[in-house]
Amino acid sequence: MIMPVALLWASFASSIMLTYCVVNVGGNIVLGSFHDPPFCRNIQTVSYAAPAATTAVATFLIGIKTW
């Protein structure tokens, strides 16, 4: 149960950091993604991966519970 909650908090944190990047470096977004600061580029990748991992782990745990 700790893993889905930790991933959920990681999703929230990455969303906040991505919002910070959009506010401060919003002019450097090219075709919907960051290219200039590596921090923002990495946070954008994490903001895609964290919700997917949260969903995968939660679905796996639901599957185990119902099996």
C-alpha cells in the first residue's frame, strides 16, 4: 500500500515542479516540450511516467486482491 501512495505523491510533486517550469520558462517550450533547461525536460518526463506507474501498480494490486 505504500508504493501507490508514494507514487501518487511523486505525481503531485512533479505536477507542481512542472507548473513552476511552465511559469518561469514558458517561452522556451517548443512543440509542447521543454528543450532548454535540463531540469524542466526531466520533470516533464517524470510527470508522464509517475501517473502511469501509479496506475500500473494500483491496477496490479487490485488484480491481486480480486484474484
